[in-house]
Amino acid sequence: MTDKSAVKPVMTEEELDARHAEKMRKKKAARDKIIATKTIEKGLLIVHTGKGKGKSTAAFGMVFRALGHGQRVGVIQFVKGKWETGERAVLERFSDLVTINTMGEGFTWETQDRQRDIAAAEAAWEKAKGLIIGGEHKLVLLDELNIVLRYAYIDPAEVVRFLRDEKPDDVHVVVTGRNAPEDLIEIADLVTEMTQIKHPFRSGVKAQEGIEF
């Protein structure tokens, strides 16, 4: 025989809704309690790395978000060269809030003159340092800096030292590019690795306007 005392009563829809609401209330209270303990406000060093697509895309999302709050933004493109990209076209409409500089020598792995590219990278790095410590920009994007560091066009140790010791406490700096140096990852506040699962290039699809640039 079935022990009727062991059979749980069926809850009504109203009771289920009430239980769910109480569960959500407790979760929110716990989350709010945790958030209340996070009181530090500081400029972050953010690194987007990995082989997957989306490193610069996500970084420019932060740029546009900062612009939405009326914050001044600096952008240094270490590798893009003179490509006409969609993000650059948009940012030029916000010239009162955005400072943009490019390395101006195209993609570094296609170089025919390493010394020329080293000089261009060093000049771009000097501009980057000026934007970071100049006191006018809330966020500075160093797009594809990791690639320049990988090819040793700039001394990685100098970059890490500067970002660790001289970056103002109220300035956000975002660094993109695959193969971020371990020393840079170590000092960063936020590191995201983009993992490639699939990419249309492997199926013969070329870089397309509005997606890659």
C-alpha cells in the first residue's frame, strides 16, 4: 500500500509564484549585500587577448560607452595603419571628445622595413603615454599593442613598468591583441581571453565591411 502521508501536496500556481518570488528576493538581497562591499573606484587596466575574434570590437564598445557618458577618450591604433575602419569613421564625428592616432605603417607582420616600424611603434607609444598621463582622457585604448610587444617593437618591460607605476589612478586603459605578455596580464585588473570556436575565414569568407572593419 502507498503511504499517503508521504505524498507531497500539489502546490497551486499562486504558491509556486510566491515561492519563486521569495527565492528571487533572497538572491537579490544576497547580491546587493555583496555589491555593497565593493566600494573602491579606480581606473582599470583591462586586457583583451586570445586567438578569437572580438578583442578590438569589445574594446571599442567600451569607447562608445564612455562617450555616452560624455567622457573624453584617447585611441592609439598600433597596427591598423591607414585602413578606413567603421569605428574610426564614427569616432571622427566625436572629435570634441576623441583623440585618435594610428601607427600609420600598416600591419606589422607585412613589414618590409623593421627599423621603420620600430620607429613608428615607439612614436605611437610616446603618444599613448601622453594621452594616459595628460589628465584629459578618462579612457585610453591601446589597440593591438600586444602584437607590437610580441614583435618586440617596444620593450614589454617598459610598457608594463609604465602602466604599473605611472598610469594615473583615475584613468582606464584598455589593451588589445593576441598573445598578451604574462607580465602585463599579472598587473591587469581585468583580463578577458577570446577563444575561437569557428571563424568564417576558414570557410573562404573574406573580411567584410561592418564585421571586421
